[in-house]
Amino acid sequence: MHAMQYEITLPADYDMKIIRERVATRGHLLDDFAGLGMKAYLIRERGDASPVNQYAPLYLWSAPEGMNSFLWGPGFQGVVDDFGRPSVRHWTGLHFQEGPASGALPRTAVRRRERIPDTVRPAEAVDAALEENRRAALRPGTVATALAVDPRHWELLHFTLWEQEPPAGPGDRYEVLHLSAPERGLLGSGRQW
């Protein structure tokens, strides 16, 4: 598994109905994309406990070839043509687990990025994060949860999809407009090494 996300921060007065319409008319185009485990079409709107208007889709790839095909193909070029070329963050997958609400369509998502301090052994930080991810996957209302790491910046990515509003806690909250999940079953389950 490989995680990937880009964020398109929009002006404070931007009409987010434009993004909603974009996802409503184009989101289905990745519903059968080879190599894609899942793509959560995420937005957050200024004033809804968010400081910004933002379109920030998050992808979990079941195969790196799928990610490459998307980035060098017409799908990502459409984003570039409409919004400019965003920086694309990516992380190596560590853990994926379906939750008790795995059959539901997610309505919300929480993404938390956590830097591993220089004073902490990477393996210890990963073990603690794995345990946290396993517990998160068991919470009522959890659709699925993923954990990944960027070893260049020593950053952990915690990502959870929720059937409804998530419980209070740290992280950036998003509304899920659509979920494409053609190879969700190929993301595996549990630890990824």
C-alpha cells in the first residue's frame, strides 16, 4: 500500500459548490482505476471548524503502477490544468484495517500527520502508532483506517474514514464527497511488512 495526497487551498470567498459539482460529475471516473485501492474525495470549508476552503483528496494505492499511471495520465493533468500543479505528498503504507462500519459509505474523514521526534527510535514510534491504528479500527462508526510513514521527513500519517461525525480528537476533519474503491480488497489487512 502507498498513500498519496495533494491539497488545493482555495480563496476564502471561493464557491465550494464548484468543487462539489466537479466531484459529482467526475468522481466516478476512478471507480474502476487499476491499482487504486481507494480515493477519498475530501473537502473542508472555511468556517466549518476549518481555517480554509480546501479540496484535498487522499489516495491509498494497492500498486505503485496505478499511482504512476494516475500522476502521468489525464486524471492528474486535469487537476493541473484547472488549479495548477500541487505538491504531492506520499507515504509508504504500514497498516490498513476495515472497521465495524466497513460496509457503509463514509461521510467524514480525519487525517493526522505526526512527526517522529529525533529522540525516538523509528521502530518504537511505528509500533506505538500501529497499536493506536488497531484501536481506532475497532471504534464504532469506523469505516476503515490506514497508517503510513514518510521516512524522508519521519512523518506518520493516520487516516480514518467515518460513517458519521468522528469523535473529538486531534487531526484535520474533512467531508467525504465520494469514495472510489476499485481495489479496496487488495489493500490487505493489518501490518504491511
